[in-house]
Amino acid sequence: MNPNDSDASRFRPATADRRGERDLDDLLVHVARGDQGAFETLYDRMVGPVYGVIRKVLRDPSQSEEVAQEVLLEVWRTAARFDPAMGGAATWVTTIAHRRAIDRIRSTTAAADREHRTADVSPPHDEVAEAVEASLDRERVRRCLEGLTEVQRESITLAYYGGNSYRQVAELLHVTLGAIKTRIRDGLIRMRDCLGVS
Amino acid sequence: MRFFRQDLHTLTGAYALDALDSASEITRFNRHLSRCQSCASEVRGFREVATAMACAATTEAPAAMRERVMAAAARTRQLPPEIRTHARPRRTRSSAPWIPWLSGAIATAAIAVAVFFGFAQSHTQNELNQARSQNQALAAAQSRVEAELTQAKEHDQALAQILGAPHVTLLSQRTTKGGVAVVVLDAATRKLVVATSGLPALPAGKVYQLWLIGPVKIVSAGLLPTAQAGVTTPVVATGIVKGDKLGLTVEPAPGSKQPTTTPILALPLPV
């Protein structure tokens, strides 16, 4: 394990890392200088979470692949704009991935289709056996989600994995807008404490 | 006003999960974040929670994707770092946390261009290989595919030239019918690349036509290709003159000499 306690190491995804314990933030700095080898390593480490979170939101494999490609290329292209003061590299990359998935559903998918897709919030089946670390992440997140109230948990998963806006979540759960905002925020505070995020 | 602020503050959670409703709400919240230190640090913590959730969703990606991304990266120019001219840390829109949504969308323009072009090219290449492997493939069919490939390559060069130009301008604008047009403009050579995303599908017999709308005359800049998964492959337009706007109209197929409907987009082109 990496003794470095940045979010990059705590949330380090599972895929094989040919450069050992090289820190993600450091990799991104090299990517920004046009180092293609560093980009390949970064790709291997981040493609699982990037593709995974996009799949969660979009469901459709070919659309997810398309968006994931755009995201990873955007990481290459905008690496120089990464600011470690704003958070770790893993957070930067997964934030771009999630936003692009959301952009895609908010701009191109019909509302009815979207509701159909997001009605099911169960985790997708594993298509391939996953590395140990990813399942540790999964276990930790699952445990922390279980520590929430039902409405908090539903609000967070419908919003993040389901790609619903808080207004849509309020509609789905028959709760007022004010209540949804508070429940998402309170739930995230609990999650943050449970996951040991500083 | 106080109530309003309080109300905004509770949006930190929804914001961190990208669950705000509209671009205007995001803009408003970004502005709030630039003034509210405690909100910004709360959002940072929540983003880490979101990161853990993303990692928990880790899924094996299709293997072929890697090669495509690497190939696209090899021909994609990287953005230079932002030079900070002020020594004191400023919290302005440009240094707002994370990539602001709009500029992100704009950055995607060039990326979409590169990725989609990669797709088009690899498909044509596959077709060519297939045609070659089949002995009975007619020479005529093969030469047709080869012609397409050559065309694709020429198109690629035009794209690569613009995308590799030292000072491109990235523009994007929503159309009045929804969807976004994204433009990479090379003012020096007066060329641009345009791709669109999320335009409404058209009934049969109608096409989207691009125009360079100048102060003196309007020139056709070609038709938009049919969208795939909501996105159109990039189109190159040349010969832009000062005062031109990029226009988009719905026209009867196969296009018109001059626009016959009200433009759904009129994007000023700074050349």
C-alpha cells in the first residue's frame, strides 16, 4: 500500500500499475508535459472507474464507451489545467467522467427514456472478475451507504449513479425540494465521515 | 437575500453530485462557491465521497478502447497551462473549483473531433481490410472504399491542421431548438471545424445546413452529416471573412442555395 494518504492512493483503482506506486497526481504532471507513457499508466489506473461510473449513469455500453473515450482524451488534453490544490487527480478525473455522462443524458436522452433507465438503481452485474482493491472500495462504499437513512441513501444513489437532478430525485421520492437538498447533504456528510475523508 | 444564500449553501451536496438542474443554477452556485470558503471545502470533501463511489463502480472497459484513446491522444494537441499573472491567490470565475461546465463542454469540441474522426477512419480501414480479404470482392467495390479512405485522410489532414494550429479559438453555443454546436476556429487561416451534439432529429427530406452569414452575403458551408448517437462528425468550413457568423438552418434536402428558414444558430466568428 502507498503510505501517502492522498485521495489518489486511498481510492486507487485496481488495474495493474506498470510503474509501481507512482502517485496519480505526479503522473498527471507528466501527462501535462506530453509524456505518453505516463498517460498510458494513468489510463490503466483510471479507465475502470471512468468507464464504470459512466456505465452506471448511461447504462448503454456503446454510448458509455464513446463518452469514456472523450473523457480520457480530455484528461490528456487538459492535464495542464489540473490544480492539486482543488483535490486529487482521481477526483479530478472521475469528476470529469461523471459530468460528461450527465451532460450526455441531460442533452440527448428523452426524459421518458431516462426515467426508465434510472428507475433501477441496483448495482450492475460484474462482467469480469474484478481486482481485489476495487472490491475493497466497493465494500467500503456499500458499508457506508448502509449506514445512511433510507431516504439519504436513495437520494444519493439516484442522484449520483442514476444521474438524476435533485428536482428529479424529489419527484421520484415524493419529497419536497428543500428536504432533498438537506438529505443529500446530510447523507454526504455521513459518508464523508464514514469513509474517513478529511 | 439571507434566505437565498442559506438556500444556496444547502446545495453543496447536489452540486458535488452534479445534480443541479440547469446551467444557470450551476453558474449561480459557482459564483457562490468563489465567495464561500466553507462551501468550497465542503464540496471538496463531498467530491472525494463521489470519487469513492466512482471507484466502487469500477468496471472493465472494452480492451479496444485503449488503442483508440492512445491514437487519438497522439494526434491531439494539449492545452497549455493557465499562466497566473497575479501573485495573490484570486478566486474568480476562471479559478473556480474544477473545470467550469461550459469551458469543459468547449474543450470537448476538439476532443469529439479527434475521437469521432478516429472512429470514422478505423471503420473505413476495417472495411478496406475486409474488402481485401475477400477474394471475390469486386475491384470496383474496393476502389470505392479506397476512394472513401483517401477522402477520409484528406479530411483528417484538414482537421489536424486546424486542431494543431497554435492559436485556435474554441466556441460553443446552444441552438434555439436545443443541442449545442461546438466550433474550433483558426482565425489565422480563416478555417473552422464544427461538430454538434443533441440537435433534434429531422423528418425525412430535411437537412441541417451550415452558413457563413456575412454583412454582405451569405455562403453555404455545407450540410451537417446525420448524427450518430446524437453527435455529428466534424465539418470543416473555410474562407471565413471578418463579420461572419456561423449559421445553421433546417432546409429541404439536398440543401438550399440561400437559407429558407430562420437560423437556429448565429455564432459570431472572431477573425
